[in-house]
Amino acid sequence: MLTSNPFAALSASVSPAVMQAYVVVMIVFVVGGTLFDIWHKGSATYFFAAWRKSKNQGARRVGGGQIAGIAIQTALSEGLTSAEFGPGRRRVAHLLTMYGFLAYVIATFVMVFWYPTPATQTPAILPLLWVVGALLVCAGGYWFWFFIRVDVAAEGHTPLRLVRADLFILSLLASTTLGLIWAGLQAAESSWMIVFLGLYVAATTVLFGSVPWSKFSHMFFKPAAAFEKRVSEATGSRSNLPAPADKPETFGSARERPSHY
């Protein structure tokens, strides 16, 4: 399972063209869903309005070179290391899930399009990357779900309580968990493989097809919001927020475990 391409083995019963078409449809779902979300919520309008307001009300002018530097700093900080979470468990869980998801998706794409059949030998690193990526998603996602969620850790609700905002994390965990089970059953040549393949496809379709109704697109919005915040601080407008207080806020911060219920 760790060195075997599950999609190449699947090609004995499912055409590689069908698998590739499915991946393309999922990509279209993500792009189309994100664009619809931007249009429906007016995110782009709000972002550019805030950008113009920050520029007009700022006490300082920011040049193109400084803007580029801010963009790089945002990508390295909020984008690659999730610095906005501060130190603590939430940041670690987020990083595990984020990098696991990237490894899982990239390995899937490469194996489906470049090594779709046993006739083309798959480099051993790709199945390993796929499995490790899925395991990282499960580690970070289940840790978040059962121990870190605000409504569970701070408000005392049961982890089994579901709301619409949970659609993204639950479908992500379902996709990776069922994918691992399917790959394991396929490697063991179990007859249950077909059942879990269907469940895996269903969960993955929900994950990528529910972008307008889940938090999937926030992975694109958060860097943009972080970038706009840094620009507003550079111009001195601070998005019309007051200056920081002498004593930093500690209520509910990463320095203090939430227990306010």
C-alpha cells in the first residue's frame, strides 16, 4: 500500500480517462465554486473597497517595491506557516492538515495523469506521499475536531454536534479516511474494496463540490485578507482600527487555553 499506486491498480476496472475526467471535474468545481462564492458574498468588492479606503486614508504612501515585499512576507508568514494562529495547538493542527492536504492532492493528480496504469511504473515516492499526506490530514483534522474546536473546547458542546460550517472539515476527513481504507482493502484484494471506493468518491465529490457552502474557499481568502491588513498597517490607516492597547489582549489567546464556559 505504501509503494503501490492505488489508481493504477484501479485502472483494471475503471478507465484512466474516466479517472482523469473526474479529477478535471473536481478542479472545475473548486474554481467555479470559489468564483461563485466571491460573486455571491461580494468578497472581491469588499476587498478592493477596503484596499482603496486604506490607500486614501493612510498617513503614508506605499510604493510598488514595498507592496511586493509585503506580498512575499504575507506568503511566507500567513501562507506557509499560518502565523496568524500564533503559537499553540491550533497552528500545529492547521499546518498538519494543510500540508497533508497539499501532498495528498498533488500526489493524486500526478498518479492519475502521469502513471494511470501499471504499464508505466510509478515512482515509489508518490504512493508514499499520498498515504503520508492523508495520514497528516487525519492527524491534524481529528485533533482539531475532537480537542481544539472552539464550541467543543471552550463552550462544552459534544464533538458530535454538527453545523453547516463543519461541512469542509468533515468531508475532508471523510475523503482521506475512506481513501486510506479503500487503498488498504484494494491492496489486500478484499471484496469490500468496491463499497469503500464508492464511499471515497462520494466523500471527495462532496468535498470539492460543496465549495460555495463550505469553508473550502477560505484558504484563498485568508491570504488576501492578511495581505490587505499588512498594507493598511504600512500605510498607517490600520483599517480604521484603534492603536494597540498598552496591555495586550489575553482572553482566548494562544497563551491561554479556553475555559470560559
